[in-house]
Amino acid sequence: MELIRKRRNIYAVLFIISTCLTMCLGAAFMVGTALVFGAMSVASLIFLIRQNRLLYDATLIRDNRIFAVPSAPTLTAGGQKKNGRKEVIVSTFGILVGSKIYRWGRNGLHGVWLNAVRIDKERMYLTFGDMAKAMQVELLHGMTEQQEVLDVAQKLWHETGVTASISEW
């Protein structure tokens, strides 16, 4: 989340600086240089808008969390680890893995969907993806009471429509 916010702020500063330079150079009749900085202004504006949308999505996921784990390994469908350990927030609207956002159902049937949830005594396994690619996130949930697990499973079912399979309790 902080990485997304930091990138957004950098793009905002770049946009302001390049816009100011474009106006100053345009006023000084340095048309060629002004066009270069104008192109930089447009590019930084596009990146700023994109990053602002990502920040909005990350905030939406964080504010509507079902479950959060400070650090979890990310696994692909083949079981290979990706990029070490990251903060994971599971929400009604998607999952935030570090600074990567996966929104449920954003592109209709062809978008990312939560496919399966499996909870055992130590870990929670979330499988999500689209028709072409699937990912699995393995979380050390830290829940010690069976009622906590049942509450999370109920909330997952209510918010996402996916029934969690609970084992070893």
C-alpha cells in the first residue's frame, strides 16, 4: 500500500514539474524543448491516473478486509514461490499481495475470481485466478480457536460466495 502511495506521489511531482517547465519554455518560445516536456507531462499524467486508481483499489480492499496476514509466501499454480514474503489482505473486493492487487470479478467472467479456500490448523490456502492462470496464496493464519475459523469461513462465504473447506479441527 505504501509503495503504491509513494509511486503516486512521485508521478504527481513529475507531472507538476514537467507542466511548469512546459509552460515556462513555451513562454520563452523554445518550442522543441517545450514539446518534449509536454510529452513528459502527458505521460506522467497517464501514470498518475493509473497509480491513483491502484491506490483507490488498495484502499477499498484494506477498508473492507475479511482477513489479513502480515507476511505470507505467494505460490503459483505449479507450487513455485514468487517474490518472497509479503503482506496479504483478503477482502470482499479482492486480494492485496504486497503492492499487487487482484480484484474479484472486475472483468466479468474473464477476470480474476476467488476459486477455492482451504483452512487447516495452521494455514489458509486461497486459490484465485482466471481461466488461463491461477495462483495460490498460503497464509499462516494464527487462529487458535475453531470458532474464529468458522467465523472467517462464514464471512468468506457471505462476502465472496466461496465455501471454505475446513480440515484438521
